[in-house]
Amino acid sequence: MKPENDNLEKNISRLVKQAGGKNEPTRAFTDSLIERAAAELEQGRIRTRKQRSTVMTIKKSLIYATAAVFICGLLISLFMPSLARVTKSAKIAAARRPQSQTSRSFNEKKPKDGSSSSNIEYTQTAAKPVKDEEGKSGETGSAEMVYGRGRALDKIDFLYLAEEPSQQPMAHGGTTPPNGEDVDAMFFKNYGVNPFVDTEDDHLSTFATDVDTGSYTVVRGYLHNGHLPPNEAVRVEEFVNYFKYGYPAPQEDDFAVYMEAAPWTFGEGRKNSHLLRIGLKARQVSEENRKPAILTFVIDVSGSMGREDRLGLVKKSLRMLVDQLRSEDKIGIAVYGSRGRKVLGHKSLDDKDEIIAAIESLSPDGSTFAEEGIRIGYEMAEKAFKTGYINRVILCSDGVANVGQTGADDILKVIREKANKGITLSAIGFGMGNYNDVLMEQLGDKGDGHYTYIDTIAEAKRLFEDNLTGTLEVIAKDVKIQVDFNPDVVRSYRLIGYENRDVPDDKFRDDKYDGGEIGAGHSTTALYELKLWPKKKGTIATTFVRYKDPQTEDVTEFKSSIRTNDFKDSFDDASRQFKLASTSAEFAEILRKSYWAKGATLDTVLDNARTLTEDFEGDADVIELVDLISKARRLMETSQAGPVQIEDYDE
């Protein structure tokens, strides 16, 4: 029987090779079985009927065994490589993840006052397209992902990565995962939550200013479309800075500082809690006195932009901007899809029809080679550069770069040199479904410009009509704020938001260290929660502001202080602007499930917001805030999210 066994093994080997590893038998496989059976039957004619019956039974068994072995082998060949890659991904993820990353989503640091902290080290999420009943891509949900090469495992499905780009198509096309990471389709980055800090340990708090509002409008898009946003999409300072607080602009200086404080209750178990608001207002520049602008639009025309709320909205927004410009302003246009290219050399408004025609000619196609498009845009801006003008690159994109260098740090290598020469960058985001907040936010912050997100034509009007001068003309660069808390009066403090704008205390007066940029008439607001020593009086905090003149690079620093006798006796006595800042911050803290929002509910926040509609009668932004809080509350009730609990932080 040994020769027959050998023949069987050879037969199996031959048949599997002939099958070619497909999911069904090939024609060659079927023919070989027929030929084999016919040959065996021909040889068996000389045997007796009983022998033939026995032989046929054995042969049929062998054929069935061959088929069974073939199918098993086929299944193994199909699934083993996938299982091996998944195992490899998990091993690499474990090896590459920093030591501080554990199965929990935050790493607590215990201050000396005994209070808890939730300083989250780093997490990653993906915006995952959701398909409607017709199979069309719709809005997004959030999926936690394994950080590693090969494949990314989320709670719903597999997302193919770029370890083997020729074999595994990535979730959003292209050849390189977004953000320069190993994970395809990563859109939001978790910067953590600031802890309470004891003043006896560190009485200085230093951060770069931020006038960005992108997080608020991104979250608004989620809520309007019936989804709670991913926690990582929420940046508290961008919620607070979305609203207008009516700070009076300085008449002579570049900035004015406004400080206000009052008792504050938020969530459960709050004791000895006060809220400090620090507002910074830049001087106004009239439209007539605005510097002429040389604007270079870099527009994403990749396939992912092929929707009305993306490239269609970009076109409408740019037409609106063109209508607001003056004759001495100039516009150039570069685009990028699979490759970058120049569409329109810089033209003045005398050639407005040609500019509009170039905008209207844009159509979506290809992958997303953002690096090349941005480089071409900067080359155009550098050739058109004029001293004394506003020299600005304006990037319009959904941010999902997937060809070439795709992360902010890599693309910034192109930007830094040009920014030092006076060419700033504004990042304007469009689109939902595969929107890359990480890239757009960092490019805006670090490109000496700002970041905003346009989800409606009304938001475009707010940016390009209502505040065009502030959008274009920067009056101060590398703006940094340092708050010096008096340890004799303040026991501990926490900065609410600004986690990704932290500046080391010893870098405050290092003028090479990057800060924020503030445009004409812009304001920025920061909030601190304070715990005071009982019955102590005196200076609470001294705020230092340091910045550069964008033209001369001259450095200016000034300070302002607030004392205990400046505090309001109760929250009800605080100004309406103070209450609005508090309400927007509380809303954001609950949405991002901040540790410090434990026990807080949107019911209380909604009541406060409704009261504000009376104080800000007719203010569309405040009315919309009430609507968004109502939507979020209903969504939380539907998902049984309820009040924020500490257990919600487990991965």
C-alpha cells in the first residue's frame, strides 16, 4: 500500500497546484479527476464484479479524501497569512506602543493636593464611513484602532493598511497612510486632559495662543447629522473661542487683556472651585487700511473631494472671497490630486473673470498628493512675494493626504522655511466622512496661520465676509501667555483646554520657540479652574503676554494682574460673556468625557444656555449652541451614555 500512498500524496500535491489557490476547483482539476477515474475503471475490467465494486469503493473514498484534503489546504492557505498578519500587527503594536500606554485611555498624575488627574498620554481613533441603505457613503462614526503595521483592528471590521500596498488597498486610496503613521484613516488625535497642579510644585502656566475654531464646527457637523463626536475631536479652547465676547479693542496698543473670576460649580463634589477667565483682544484694522494681499490657494481636487459639501463648497467659498477683495490684491491657484500642478498664475482683480473661470474649472480626480501641491503653492507664493503685503497660502482640503509625505511634521519641512520668510498658511477644512483633523489643525497652528473648518456657506460668510481682514492680516506672531499664580493665595489650578498648545515655562522668553498667531480684531480666551487657600487675600495671578511684530520681528511683553477683591461674589454676578465662556467649556468637557466632568449632565448646561439666549438676544451663535446641546443630550439619552462616569474611560 505504500506505493499507493505515495501516489496519493503526489496526486494531492499535483491537484492543489493545478487548482491555483482559487476559491473553487479549476477546469484542470475537474478534468484530472475524470481522467483518473476513467483510467482506473479501464484497468479494472479484468477483475471480478466483486473486486470492481471493492476497488470502486476504495477509489471513491480516495477521491473524497483528496477533495477534503484539497479544501482544507485551500482554507489554510487563504486564512493563515491573514491570521499571521493580524498576530504580527498585535505584536508590533505592543512593541511600539510607549510604556505609558496601557489598557486604559488615560494615565493619571496625582498632584500633591490629593486631587485626581486625567492627563491622557495618547490615543488614536479613526473616522469610519457609514453607508446608508443604498450603499452611499454618509457620515462617520468613531473606531478605536490597534496602533501597528499590517492591519488595524477596530471594533467593527478590518481596515487594510499599507504594509503591502500592492496587496492590501488602503481605506482611502493612495499609497501612504495619512499622518505619517502606520494606521490608515486616522483622523483625530487625543492630546489628553490637563490635571490640577499645586502651586507649591509649579506656579507658572505657559501656553501658545489659539484662535482656531475648527473643532467646534467639526463637532457641529457630527451633531447635525445625528452622531455624537469622537472624544478626540473635541478641543475645549476651540469651543470657547468660537464665540464673540465683545472685548473692547485697544486704541493704541496691539492688545488689551481682560480678566474675570467667580465661584463655579460643575459636576459633582466640587468644593472651593473658582473659574478664572483671561481674554486677549487684538487691535482692529479697517478694511480700507488692510494691507494688499497676495493669496495662493492650494486646493485638494482628489477623488475624496468630489462632493457638494467639499469641492462644491470650496468653489462657493472662494467666489465669495474674490468678491470681497480689492483691485490691488492678487490670487494664484495650485491644485493636487494624484499629482500637484499650477492652475492659475497670480492675477489681480482686474482679471476677475479669469480667476472665477479657473475656480469653476476645478473637478475631482485621483489620490491625494498634498505634499507636492503645497510645495508648488509655496513656490508660486515665493515668486510672487512682496514686502509689505499679506503673503498667504490658503489650503482647502479634507486633509486626507495619502501619497508622498502625509504627516504634519513631514509636510512642515516645506512650510517652516517659507514661514520664516513671511509666507503664512491658513488651513481650511471641508468635508465629513474621511476628514483628517490632525493634519489640518497642525498645519494651521504651525504654519504661522490658523485653522478653521467650513461646513456650510454661512460659515464661509463668517470667515470671508464678516471678518476677512482678521482672517488675512496677522498683527502679532509667536504669541505666548504665561500666568504666574500666587502660591500664598492659590492652592492649585488647571488650564481648561490648550493641551496641544503647551509651552515649557522656561521657553516663554525664548523667542525662537513657536507661539500662536493673532489676526486683526481677533480675540482669544483661556479658562482656569482654581482652588484657593481659605481666607487668603491679595494678588491671584499675573498674566504676561509676549509676541513679535510680524514685519520687524521686534518683541513686546506686557503684564496684567487680578486680585481677590476683583472676584465676583457668585456665578450669578458674573458677566454674560463669562457665563457664555463657561457654558461652552462645560459642553465641550462633557462631550470629550473629561475626568473633571464626572457627574456633570447636559441638563444643567442646557438650562444655562437657554438663559443666555435672553442675555444675547438675537445672537445666532448662542441660539445654535442651545440647539447643539439639545441634540447632544438626545443622542446621549438614545445611546444610554447618561452622565459622565469614570468607568467610561476604559478602552
